[in-house]
Amino acid sequence: MKKTKKLMDIALGMKYPVLSQGQSLDVDTPDSMGFEINQALQNLKQAIGGDVDAFVQGRLKYLTKAALYKALSAEQIDATALAIYNMEAKGQGIIIADQTGIGKGRIASAIIRYAHKQGKKPVFITEKPNLFSDLYRDMADIGSANLKPFIVNGRDAKTIIKDKQGNELYTAPMKEQQDKIIASRKVPSEYDLVMLTYSQVSDAKPSPKQLFLASVAQNNIVILDEAHNASGLSNSGKVLMNVCASASGVTFLSATFAKRADNMPLYAMKTCIAEAQLDTESLVEAFTTGGVALQEVVASQLASQGQLIRRERLYEGIEVNYINLDKNAERDRMIADNFTSILRDIINYQKDFIMPEVAQMDKMVRSRQSSAMVENGNKNAGVDASPAFSKVFMLVNQMLFALKADDVANRAIARLREGKKPVIAFSSTMGSFLENMNDEDGFAIKEGSQIPAGFAPVLLKSLQSVLSYTIKDETGRHEKEMFDIDGMSDAAIDTYYDIMQKIQSVAGGLCISPIDYIKQKIESQGFRVAEVTGRKLEVNLDIPFRPTYLNGLGERESYINPSNYVGTISRRKAESVNDSFRKFNNNEVDVLMINQSGSTGASAHAIVTDKVPKEKVKQRVMIVLQAELDINTEVQKRGRINRTGQILKPIYDYLISSIPAEKRLMMMLQKKLKSLDANTTANQKNSEALMKSEDFLNKYGDEVVYEYMKENPELCLKLDDPLKLLSEGEDASRKINCSSKVSGRIAVLPVKEQEIFYKEILEKYHEFIKQLIEDDKFDLEVETMDLKARTLDKSIIQVGAGLKSPFSDNTFIERCEVNILRKPYSTAELEKEIRNSLEGKTPDQLNNEILEEVERIINNEIREKRKSIRDNFELRKNRITTEKAYNDLKDQESQEKYVARRLEELEESEEKSENDLVDRLGNDLRYITSLLKFFKVGMKLEYQDTNSQNTSTVVATCLGFRINRTKERPFAPSNIGLRIAVASSKRLITFPSISGMNSQKIFAIKGTSVPMPSGYSFVRDLLPAWEKSIQANSKDRGIKFLITGNIIQAYRGGLKSGKLVQFTTQTGKIRKGILLPEGEGFEKQKIKIGVPLQKCSKIVKSLAKDKSIDCNNSLSIFRETNEVFALYVSASRQNAGNIYLDADLLKLTQKGLFEKVSNNMKAKVSLNDIDEALQVLGEKLNIVAELKPEQFDIIRGEFNLENQFSDELQELPVFNSPTLVQEQPKNDDAKRVLTLKYKYRLRLQLQILERNKLLQNG
């Protein structure tokens, strides 16, 4: 097993097969697309006459190849050639998906130079304005610094373009001149290119800048940098889709191109994905449903067409250290518990004292203004207060940041003394808090203000903020007000001052500005620090930092409590991102501190500069104080110091506190990064714990967390009902990303409760994944299955466009004979399992004992919680006369009426709370009782697969309930499991809980089975039937259905079942397809075949009067008369507006419009115009006819109904490029230049072995 595990950790990259003869960067490419990239490069070589360097040299107008090689590396020349070829030959583009640091900016510069040499004024769009300077430095390096940009962004410090020395080169025009140019929708002759950020075209309504961009992009070349941030289906995303559609060529730059499903339509505008003929909604749905597995397939298909290229630099030889700060665990946990205890007190204070007051004031305002609200159409008038919980997460993150400040500073000082240059990376800065706080006298702070250096002011401000509320009048005007604490009830005043006292006594140990603490401690040792953040103020601490001597890297020698000191506010000197990075690279500063604003585009790798000769270049160390949970952002951040051209490889130090909320999420990230770090010299102490730490931040984790929160209303309350389960009830749409949402709030709990949450969630997640694997439904990755499939029958289900890429191929369903990978229990194995489950008791005895325990515990829980509800409401009733609304009333009669009304309200609320409690727990008891009275160990059951179209049943039996008695609520449905053995290849169905979706499946088994009769004996009544059934079902081979060919097209019909797999064939090949659930297939006479509508003219014209054909997007085409056809489509603008509002289609209708008929829109098209209408519907709007087999037979002969592109995994020969300037050592070369045939198949075979072992073990 250990050997297998070690083999599975092989880094799966292969040497990039360089085409150019330029200097290679010696990088890898993912082996899952290695063959396809090589195939695309060889096709390119053939298409351009064999010499890729001469091709690029000519297009970029370099005088010699030597000049080209000086400007671009071999890999960059290859990518540039592919981009230019796609633009010239296809009018399309390419996705440059190179890992951060390989040189996407240099490729972008080459494309800009190419466009300029073609007489165009290209458009460059990026995420942040500081990247303009980065691009220009690349343009200077390739000899194109003379090109003058028109900058669309406003003129400010961030948009100034500077050279490597910090000299200003170009600025945006003055506003008046800029507005005039934008209004003209033309690029003036004195400019050579256009530069802007995505934010400039994000307006909800058409803006002058959007219209300018749309105009200048026509027949132009567009470069989209950080293309995954192009905003998907938002307004700016749609603007960019139109821009791409009208451009003559597009280059997308993104290391994480498929990060968002809603961005895929943007790429489809200028890649062969468009040939799949999926409309925008279908394309997004396909990638949402297919997930990472479909991304992998589509990426390799794009690569085969030369429209995606990915090169990556594995972290080979790079030191990555994951450092757990467990030596400080006791102190840190105590600080965290004290801190979160205060936060919970503040939250409860608002809930107990403020929100009731707000509710009463709101009710009074609404009743007074009801007529005015109706008159003005404003239904939101009233009183409201911002929930305290909304600010908790920022505070908790800042607390975790501050906890590690001293360790980070010490680690940086130690690295500096080693002669290295640290880059300290974090997420939050606390800048906005400083700008909005008051000094000790209550005045807004300003330069020179003095504040305590500890964390108490942060918490005191949070406490004070809960006193505020907002009044909104009938005109929509907002007015901020504050409760006067002295005018509130005695209980409210006492509690308020108790919390204040608690803050002063336990808020020590944390610095109010951890960035300044780190910065100033490092500077106290004589080092220089530059900061790249957006904050405006800083705190000059009077802490007497002592010389730091460390026993080991980053270990604390002494600790200073910041609460004993003060800080003076000063304004930070504004310095651009580029200037800070330049000073760092020129050794003018020793340390760089960056947040997310510093982790896009800018470079801090170890390079020679004009001021730093080779012998003075220092190794870079990134000290990660706050990691990004998004692996893509984290890899991008890492790429700041790991880039092309570096002469020293970097080091990464991750500092992780002992707080479970941070530690567990960091371990998830660490596991995600494991494939990148496989060849690093990492600290491996955490490897065992790491492998046990499942990453549950995915769609399956969402299911688990959602069900867990439903079962734990007390936790929902503590976390302020993050999924709105208590306030709004269940809603499946709120499952999306709920695992991340809830995890983000867990840090507010006491440390012990955090540990319990993660322990229980991970246990449930593990069981759920196990269940999905048993059901063949786990689809987070493309699984490899040793099916040894033999195709028995193959039918077309979607006709492709028949063009030149795999996206235009046909889609098939194949009936295959395959290996049965799981076998049922033998009769002897089953008997042993049943006897073990019975534990020497009868089935009735076993269940009756459980039932008695369930009734006792749940009834006790009802009594205890009912008493808690009554006590709580009794306290609230006693506080009525202390409420502000009561005290505002002047006469006794009004006060008495108020008390009576409030008592009535509270009694109703109390009764509802009790009824809800009894209903919820009573329903649990009735549900559990019903299952315990039916499902008994060893009883004979009949099982029908609910995922199958097959209605027959097979023998099954119950192996008993599993109850987790270690849980706080052991008899909650989520903590009770059920095991069912099945006499088929299903073998064992393990329901980790009887709640959620599992309840439907359990009731389905109950519905097809009969109760266990009296006098039942499993030996007599079950085992013989089991033996007979397994003899009938225990076959080595069986029938499965697979969707093959053009896989993405299969999602057009909203495919929900099935999962993407790689499967072996009897002939020894490995293919890709969608495996349908067991028993699911098709009946030929019922199947509908999708055909692009423009290819259905013969069928449409052959329709008899009053006959029709159906299409996707709710479109139907009827024949009304011999000369007239009627088009019917849904009246929903969202679903079909693109059809009935299309200008080209409207021109072909008899009235020039669609008319509303009931819930549909209808238009008539004459026989003379129907062919052109079908062309518009099919080619432009991607409408597909859904034909019955007899209809398809009319045009069957017009199509080539075989696969035009192979779906087999291809093998790649060894690449040992002779173009490398420096030859690798033979042993290293032999290790790294493994063939895809060996290395990739090795991984697949290991996956098959692991899976088969898992299946056989149940």
C-alpha cells in the first residue's frame, strides 16, 4: 500500500515539446494534454511551412532570428505563433493558460507588436491599472516601447506608466480631452494602442466607454489579460462578449481560464467551443454540471486545436515549509477564546436589548406611515439596525492576523540574517477601521492622534456600533441614530458596562495594527520595509522592540503585550505598486509586504537589475501570514517570486496558528497544493494529518454542511443563521457554496466547538463520499475504470456541426458489455455480517432496545429545551417596562396598553417556539420509530435502483442501524446510519445518515418491500433466496451505457445523471465518456436526436399541415398551410428573448415581429424565407431540432455518422529537446523526461488498482 501511495504522488507533468529553436525555459506541460499540445504544434509547423521562428520573425518584423530570440523565449515564440495562426487562418484566438510567472505578459506584448505591424491599434484589457507599467516593461524588452497607449482609465497615480527605473513614460489624457476621444469612438492617429481595466466597462447601462470599446474593437485585435475576471454573464461580461465577437482575433491570458462556468461563453466567442452549438445558458449549465472533470476534457480538446496552451513550472527543488505555531497554542487559544467570547457577548447584547427596541420602533413607524408608503410606493420605510454579525468576520480575521504578528516578524528577521529577501503576504490590512475610529476623547482620529496599541479599541468600537440604528422615511431618506445607553433599561446598562469591563480586562495580547507591528519590529533591527497595500493611515507604535535572538527559525524568545503601549497616527506616503517592487528588486528595501493588490502581475523574483549585479542578487522567501483559500489566487501569489528569468529559486514559509478554524482550512489548501509541491523539499511532518484532512469546500461538502446545519438549529443561532434556515426555511438554492459560508463563521465559536464542528463535518463528508463512490456518482475528477468495454450497439443522439474540431463532432450513446467491478456478498459472508450485527439478540430485541433509548433521550431533550424557552421568555416579559418604547410613553393608560400588547406578542411567540420545538423533535422521533419498526437485521428486502429505468427488483437485506453515541445528539437523524446489503453488483448501500436525500431512498426500499413476518428466520427465509439471486446476478460481465464522442454537446439537453470517466476497452485502449447510472439506457423508438436546425430544411418542408417539429429553447415550428410556417416560442424574455427579439430573424417574418399568444410568442414565415430563417436560428442562435427517429431517417444519409475525432487517450514519444542552452544532467534528464505512455498509464493503472481494492472491500 505504501509503495502504491508513493507512486501515486508522482508529479504528473511532462517536458514541454518545444518547437522553436530559441532559448527554452525548460518548463513542463500537464500530461493530460501533452499529446494534444504536441499534435497542435506539429499541425502548426506543417501549416506555416516548417519554420516557426521564421514565421514569428516575419510577422513581428524582426530583422534577424537573433533579435527574435533576444525578445522571446522558445515557449513564448510557440504561443505567439499559435495565436497569430488562429487569428489569420481562423479569425479566432487562443487561451494562453500558462502558470503565473512563465511569461504571459511577454506574449501579450508580442501580440500587440504584431497588431501594430499589421496596421491595427490593438486593445489591451486587464484587471488592475498597475499592470499597464508591467506590460510596457515587457514591450520595452521586445523593442516596442515606442508604441503610445491611449489610456481609458482616469488620470491618476495608478495609471501612470513607468519604466524599470521609475521614470514616467505615458499618462492618460486630461479628462476633457479623454472624454472627447471616447465620445468620438475612434483612436486618434497619435496613439498606437488602447489600454483599460475591466472596471471601465462595468456600468449597468450603456456608457460612452462601452460604446467606445465596441467601436474600436471591430476588426481589431483584443488581448484580455486575467481573462477569468472578465465578469462572466454580468453586464461587463456581455459587453466583452460582443467585443470579442466583432474582433478579428482575441488572445485570452489566464492561468485559471475555467475558474468560472459563467465565463465560458466569452471564450466560445473566439474559440472552437462555439462549434458545439450550445447557447449561452446551456454552455454555462454544461460546465456547472460537468465541473472540473469536464474542464479537463475541454482543455485537452482546445489544446489539440492549438487554441489553448499551458506550460507550468513545477516546484522542483523549491523549499516549501508549513510551520504550525503549536508552541504558542495555549496562549493563542486562550486569547482567541477571550476574544470570541466578547464578540458573542456583543452579538447577544444586540439580540437581547437592541433588536427588540428596533422591532417596536419599526412597528410604530410603519403604522404611522402606512398610508404614506402606499401613496409613495415605498414599502421599506421603517427602522432597522445592521446585524453585529456582519462585522464579526473581519474582526476574527484580524485577530488571527494579530496572533501571528510577532512570529511573522521573527521569521522575517531570521531570514534576513540568512541573507535572504522576505516577501510577507497577507489578505486584510485593517485600514478602513483605522480611518473610522475615534481617539480617547471621542473625536475622529487624524494625523498625530494617539490611540492605545492594544486591541481593546477595536472591540469597544464594535460594542458601541450596536447602539446605532437607521430610520428610513416614506421618501426613502435614511437617517442614522444612536440609542443613548443611559436612557435604556437597568439590565441593558449593566450588561453594556459589564462587556466594557470584560474588554478592558481580557483584550490584551493583540496589536491594533499587526501590519505596523511586523513592519516596525523588522525596522527596529535595521532593515528596510516597503508596503504594497491601499491603506491611507499607519500607527507608529511606542513599543520598545528589543534585539531578537532566536533558538530556531521564527521561534519566539520573548513576548511584549501591546496593550501596555500607545500608537500615534500618521498618514502613509503614497507609493505606487511598481515603485515598491522596483526598490525591492534593486535592493533599496529589504522586505516587501503585500496583500491581494500586490499579487497580480507584479514581479519580485531574484533577478539581475541595472543596480544589482548577479553576485548581489538574494534569494526570495515568501512568508505567508494569511493564505488564500482559493488555490488559484494562492498560486498567483506564489508566482510573484517564482518567475521566468530568476537566478535563484524561492522559498515559501506558511505560518499556521493552532486555532482550528485556520488550521483546518489551511490543511485543505495544503492538500490542494500537494500536486504542485510533490517535488519540493517540503516539511513533511504534517503529511499524515494532511492526508486525513478532506477538502470539503465543494458541492458535496455543501450537501453535508446544509444537512448538518438543518439538524443543529442551536449552531445556526450561534452563527446568526448563515443559511437562513431558521428565518426563511429550507431552500435548495442556498446550498451553493454553503460549506465556505459556514466555515467562514466557525472562527467565532470557542476553540473546542470549532474542533467538534470540523471533526463531525469531516466524518460525515467522508461517509458521504464513500456512499457516492458506491453509487458510481462521485464526479469531482475524471475517474479511470477498468471496464474492458466492448461496444454492442451505437446510436447517434446529437448531430454535430461537422466542422474541423472535436466540438463539432457527433455525440453517441453506446451499449457496452463491461466488467462488473463489484461482486455481492457470498451467502457465507452475508450470514457472518448478519450475526455480527445481531450481537446474539433477536432482530426485535435489538430494535426495541434502541427505540426505548431514542424515546427517553428525545423526550428529555424536549423537556429541557421547553424549560429553556420558558425561562427566556419570562426574562423578556419582566423587561417590558424597561424598553425604550415603553418609557417614551407619557401617560399610564398608554403604558398599560403597551404592556398588554407586548405580553400578548411574547406569549404568542413563546407558544410558537414551543410548538416548533415539539414539532421538530416529535417529527424526528416519529420518523426514527417508523424506520426501527420496519428495518430489522436479516429481514428480506426488495431493492430497486431509483437511478435506473429498470423496474425489476433484487433481493436485499438490512444489516442494521449505526448510531454515533459520541455526538451531542446521537439520535438526531443525521447521526443515525443504515446499511443495506444487495444481491447484485451494488454489494452494499451505506446510508451515513437517514436524513436529507437519503430519506427518499430509504422510503423507496421500504415501499418495494414487505414487513418482516412473525416467526421469520433469516437462515430459512433469506439465505436460500440470496444464494439463488447472487447466482443470477454474479456475472463477470454486464451491460452499461456510455455517452461518447462530442461530450460537451451531450449536456445540451440538461444531462443530470452520469459521470465523466476514462475507461479501458477490450482492445487495450483508454477512452473518455459519460457513464450512465446502472440500468439507465435508452429505447431506440423513444430517443430524440438533436440536429442543428439549419440542417433540417428537408424535414421542415416535408411537414404535413398542422404537424410540427420541436427544438430546444421552447421553439416549435408548425406548418399552417403549404406556404406558411408558424414559429412558436415561450414569451419569457429570459428563456427565449434572444429568439423573438433577433433583428435578423424578424426581417424574415411576415409582419416583422412576434405576437403574444397566451404564454407564447408567435410569428409567421413564408415558404420562400424558411431556409434563411432556419439558417439564422441554427447558425446564429444555436437552435437544435429534437427529431424522432423516423424524422431523422429523412436526412440520415446527409451525415457522416461516425466519430470524426478519436476519443482515445493518445501516447506521446519521449521529448528530449536539443534546443536547450544548458543540458540537464543525465540522471535528472532520465528522471524528468518520462514518456506519457509510461507515466500517465502508470497513474491510470494505479487508480484502477486502488478503485478495485476499494470496491472489493465494500
